Amino acid sequence: MFDSLSEKLKEIIRKTSGNAVITEENMLEAVREIRRALLDADVSLSVVKSFISNIKEKALGADVLKSVKPEQQLVKIVNDELKELLGGENKPLDLTVKPSLILMLGLQGSGKTTSCAKLAKKLKSDGKKPLLVACDVQRPAAITQLKILANETSVDFFDPKDLKDIVEIIKLAKEFALQNNNDILIIDTAGRLQIDTAMMAELLIADRTFLFNEKLLVIDSMTGQEAVDIARNFDEQLNITGVILTKLDGDTRGGAALSVVYSTKKPVKFVGTGEKIEPLEVFYPDRMANRILGMGDIVTLVERAQKAFDEKQAKELEEKMLKNSFSFEDFLRIQKQMKLLGSLDNILGMLPIQGLNNDDRQKISHEGEKQLKKIEVMISSMTKEERKNPDLLNSSRKKRIAKGAGVSLDEFNKFIVQFDLMRKMMKGMGAFKNGKNAASARLNAMKQANSMKRKYKFK
């Protein structure tokens, strides 16, 4: 998401860095470029006008034109404005009542039913006990779909059976939740291809009957400018409390997110990517603003890592690394856990790497993913004993594995050298950690690495 906008803003900032001082002329040129970038990113005209007006006011103010590099000042101003445009700060869900009621709204095809399951999975991982409630009685397949998703995520499901009145369904679901100790009801409602009177009347009756803690509008981020009209209509009728943006991985422009927040003054609370039932991600405006300007998002990356890596397994792997008993199986285990952090492209996007544009990042991630898959195939072509004990790999075993993996012996030998070098370096780190002579340990690791390079001539 925001790839095209991010690339253009970073380019504008790079151009500004060539100026010695901030002047009205060079700052106005940068502002004009930012306006074009926002419009190209499908941000609505009214939002662009407001955004540019604020930037001009701050960039050309007398109190901000001293003792600072132009690009630094521009980054600070644009970052602050993007953060405000995206909602200012994260707004957590209001779950003060038990059971709390979350009404999920949206048009057909926006990803509403899938988002219900993703939200349930997120809340379950936070220690809650959600209940999925099927109130899309207009589309029978929606009830079946939600039931299947509830089973996949191991979340409780309330089946409306033959009921058609959503008020009655919610009432019975609340009673069920109280008996079953469910603390949150996630209510999937009917969607249409467009907003119509019948759909809105049904929702209005439910809204006047129950006190919903949250009314979340699910919007397909690829909808573009139409997303603004959809959000305004729902907000005017039902006073939504927040937005969930779906399919962010398919939207490189991101204008819908910026426009919806500005138009409704309601925060984006969660974002979703892909079709797999992975938990929704909490939306943080400040982190997203940093990512758009190429400043990375280390906090989110660390949070993902904390969830992806099991502490006990991490400790065991550390001990193996330090004892030089790290195996191919351990390597595969780490690789599988790394996948939980997201794609390599996504991870690189969270790292503040200066000068790395989107094209280069995608090329690096593509090559990286390709190499990791190739390594996985090579390791999978080994026997269980070989994966556990790398020292078993003699000449004949290597030839067999390379052939089974569909790679050349030269390529397989290069991988083995790199793997052994990594093990030796880990051993050197262990010596340093245990208080031994660090220089001697590093020198020994280098000698062993050079010895291996001479041993394998890659023929």
C-alpha cells in the first residue's frame, strides 16, 4: 500500500536535499510536486487542498526556516501532516461492556465476512473469547462461509438457523454469549452491490434496538474514490466508529485510506491483507506515515517478531548456535518462523534503508524469496539424518542431494560453504559471549572459513 505515493514523496525529498537553504521558491516547487503525487495516488481533491494548505503554512512560516536542512524540515512537516491525515493516533476498540457488540458493515465484495473472522482471530490472540454472529440472512452462502471460517479459526459461532429478523438473531446471540462466557459479539451484516433503502433500514432498526460498542465499516482499499462516498453514506446514517481497510496488498496508491479518514473524521482501526485468515493488523497512523516517507516501521516489525518466535525455541536455537550444533532442520525452522513476519518485500519496507527505492526493493525481495525457496528444496532433498547432522555430507551424498533438488553440484556446494561459514561465525560469537578472547575466536572462524573455500573448488 502507498507504494507509488511513497516513491514519489521520497523522490521529492531527495530533490530538496540539493538545496542549501529553504526558500519560498524551492519549497513551493516541492509542494507542487507533493500535490501531483497525492492526486496520482487517488487522494480526493478536497483532501489534497487541505493537506497542501497546511504544508505551505508550516513550510513557509518564519519560525521554521532557520538552522535546519531543507529535506529534514520537509520530512518533518510532511510526516506530521500525513500522521494527522491518517487519524493522528491509534484508536483502540471500546470493549468496556461484557458482552461488547461489534457491528460489521460494508458492501458486498468488500471482504466483510472474511474480516469478521480475521478480527475474531485477532481478539482471540489478545485473550478474548469472541462469538461470530451470522446476520447476513439475505445471502445464505454468507452464513455457511462464516461458519466455515469460525471452524478454521476455532472461534465460537452462533447459527441463526431459519431466523430472518436480525434483531431477534442478535438478541438470542447475546443470551447465548452470556451462557457461554463470550465477551465479544462480532456481527456480520448483509451487504449489497450498492447502498439501498432496504439494507439501510435493516441496519437502522438494529442500531436503534441495541447499543453497539463499535460500528466498523469494511472498505475495499482498491475501490478508489468511490470509497469516500460509501464511507460518508454509512457514517451519515449509522455514525460509524471506525474503518477496516481490506486488500491493502493489492493497492499501491493508498488514496482511499487518506480520503476516507479525512472525509468522515473516523479512524482506520484495522487493516487486512491477503485472503488467508490471518489476524487483522492494528492501524497506527504515525507508523504508516513513517513507512510512506521511507523511514521504516521497526516497532511493528519487532511486535510481529515477538509473536512469531517462540521464546523457548529461540533459547534452544541460541544454545545450538553457540555450541556449533546448528543443523539444517534448525535453519528450516527459523525460515518458517520468518515467513510469519510477512513477505521479504514487506519486511524490507519496514526497515529504514536509505536510497532503496520500490523497484530495487522488489528486485531484492524477489531474488531473496527465490533463493530461500531453493534452499528449502535442497534441505528437503536430504534424509532426516543428514538434516540433523550436516557433517554427514560427503561427496556422494552431495551429488545425490543436488540431483534430487534439481540444482548443480557447484550451487549446492556454495550453499554448504555459506552454511558452514555461518556456523563457524556463530561459534565465534559464542566464544565472545562466554568471555573468551574475542579476537582469537574471530581469527579462528576466518581461518576455518578460508579453509572451506579452498576445500571446495565449486566444480
